[in-house]
Amino acid sequence: MSLEIFYRDYKPQKTLRILVYPNITYAKDLEKDSYIQVIYSMITELNKIRNDLFFYLIMPKHMMMFSEIENTHQFIIRFPSYPQNMRMHFNVKDFDIIRHRKWDFDLIFSHLPEHTLNIKNVLYNTSSHNPPIVGYCHWFDIKDVVVSSMHALNYNLIGILEMKRCYLNTQAQKELVLEEAKTILSKRNCKRLDEILTVQHPGIRRSDVIDVAGIEKKTEKRISFNHRPATYKDFDNFMKIVDELWKQRQDFKVWIPLLESSNRPYVYVDKFDKLGYYRELRKCRVGYSPKQQYGGWSVATTDGIMNGTPYIMYDALYYKELNPTADFFKTNDDAIKLLNLYLNDLVHRNNMAGINLKCLRDNLVYENEMQDMLNYFDEVVSKEKRITDRSERFKEMMAHLKNSKQVSKEKLTEWIQNDRPYGKSLSPYRRSLLDHPNVYDSDGAVPHYIWKE
């Protein structure tokens, strides 16, 4: 058998293998969950930058949208759908499919800091995997924001302190978290938290942003509230605003797609798939970005603006980070005046649609931030511990690989004689193997090491 045929199934490369841990809060329709949208966009953009990445995605059920991406593999683990239960639930037995030594993970990218200590305890103590953890936090149980009786912020902060870095959406959000942390953490740990938390705006894919020429110029009088109809999105106050507007005029509709059923004669709640959702956004005259108790990013707002719908926004730092060119309001009366302006003045509406769209295209596309994130991933992994080349076991592994030319990670490490070795990390062996100029990983889900002259 020729070497060319022997390698046909695997492309030799220095693969960076990333285990992605989820934070799913809209389980009844996964494709609309904000985490799913974010991680799909991230993987899509990262793959444009590099072709040597592999992502292991922990999912509550199999998702075809990720199966269509070749360099992904899905581990199915069930999570409770209620957010507070989801953040606290952790079943060690669920990790049996992940703990097996046939896998390799160079890095864990966790979107659920509350589980960091649990993940480390299971993998570091009962498997051969010892990867560093980088995080992304989409939600913090900040006082005056969390509506449940008991919060999980203590778990969240302790989990972040176990990470190398944790990204979050806005500077305003970071300032809220650091202020709240003073009541929980020591001064030393507050300083560490400040160093670990890193602002990264979620951004948008360039391909999702329509051209200025694609802006709908003759829209109907529709107001979009495509956020979750929840307290932390100031939903009740928004309804007061449009109720008052309805007293003044009865020539508009309000689209609230995440509301279960219409709560006013002028409200419609039509549901669509992603493409239909984008088409409906383009038909709206104006979108509304509410005051947030949380200070986070608004994917709903970027969804609208990138489809050519201008949004009026509550006057706060978290929105000015997103789009400083918008029309802002401070009071309900200000919001009503702006809504009237957009409903009445199509020229102003279309002009602001173009300005807002250009702002997003110029400042919030993923490419630059994804490159920075990938550079950091490489930096973290490069600093991980190696096994010394004087190790007899390492010499045996190198000799086996050189003689076999291609061997699975499971076969190469069978000397351990245990699928889930307790506390025996193979990560330093992997780092040293891939440091060698003749040793490559494969491009498949199950790691195979390849010797290439």
C-alpha cells in the first residue's frame, strides 16, 4: 500500500481540538437560542481563518445545522430547560462519553462558568484530559436583574476564576459584574476577575449584512420588538409606550415574535424560520431597543439593523457600544416622539437605516475579533506543560508512531490499560508529540497521529 493511499482518509495537520460547553436557555426551539446562533457564527468565521480546527460540541440533542460543518462532532448530554436548574445541574455520568482517552482536547471553550469547577474535577481527576479553560459568559445573575428567588452568581464568579480568560459582551456589563463581585470576593480575587474578564462584542457575519441597496424603502408602519418579552428587557414598560402611542394613532402594528400569543389588537406574533425572520425584519419601519437591567449585548438589535431596519435605543453605554449612530431616548415620552418620527418620516427612517447599517458593517463584523480570539487560543495552548523528551514512555510512543506511520490516539496510549485513567494526564504527551516536526494529528473526530517525513 502506498503512503498516498494510506493517508487518504486523514489529512495530516497540527489540529487544534476544542471542546465547546453550552449555555442553552431556549430549549424549546434550539435554532433560535442565542448561544446556538453565536457559536454557529463563531465556528463559521473561525473556519474561514484556519483549516486545522476541530470542534466537539456538547448538545442536548443532535442538530443538523452543525452536522453540515465537517469539523464538528456532537456529544449528546441532556440539560434541564429552566435556566436556573440548567446552571446548577451537573451529572458526572454524562461525562463518560467525553472522559474516554481516545479523544483529545487541547482547550475547553465553556459558555457556562457555573460548571467550570465540576468540569475540571471530572476531567482532571478521572480522565486523561487536562486542557485549559477559556470562557464566554452570556449572563450574570446581577442583583436587581435576576428574578428567581436564589441566584447563581457565586458559582459563576468562582468558575470564572478557574479560567484563563472569560469573554463577555460589553464594558457596561463588565463594570456591573465587578461592582457586584465586591460583595462576594476578596480584593485580590476581584483584581484577578478584572484581569480575566475580557470584553468581546458578539459581532455579526459579514455575509449576513445586507447591502445598502437592499434596504426596504417603502415599509409598512410596523414596530419590531424582537427581544424576549421579559422583565429584564423592560417589556411591560414597552407595552405602556405603545399603548400610549395607540391612543394617539391607530395606523401601526407591533411585531413581537417571541410572545406566545397576541396581547393587543395591534400586536402580531407571527413565527418564521431564520430566513423568514430576516425578511419580516426588513419589512418593519423601526425597531425598539429597550432599557436593560443587565447591560448585555442585544442580538435582536443587530439582527434588525443588519437587515436594514433602524432601531431607536435606550440611552445607555451598552447600546452606544453597539451602535453610536442611533437615535436614543431617555424617557417614555422621548421614545413615543421618536416612534412617531419614524412612522411619519420615511426619508428620515431610510437615512438612519443606511447610517446604522454602515456602522455595523464597519465596526461589528466577526473577522477581526475571531482572529484575536484564535490567537489567544494558540497562546494558551502553547504555554501548556510538555513531557520531557528524556521520558522512556515518550520515546516508546515516538518509536511506535514512526514505525506504524499512522496510529490512533487510543492505540498509541494503550499502555495506560484503562480507558479512563484516574488523574493520569496525557495532555503533556500530546503537546510534545505535536511539537515534533514529523508528527501530525488527523482532521477527523477521533484523533490519529501521523508520521510524515
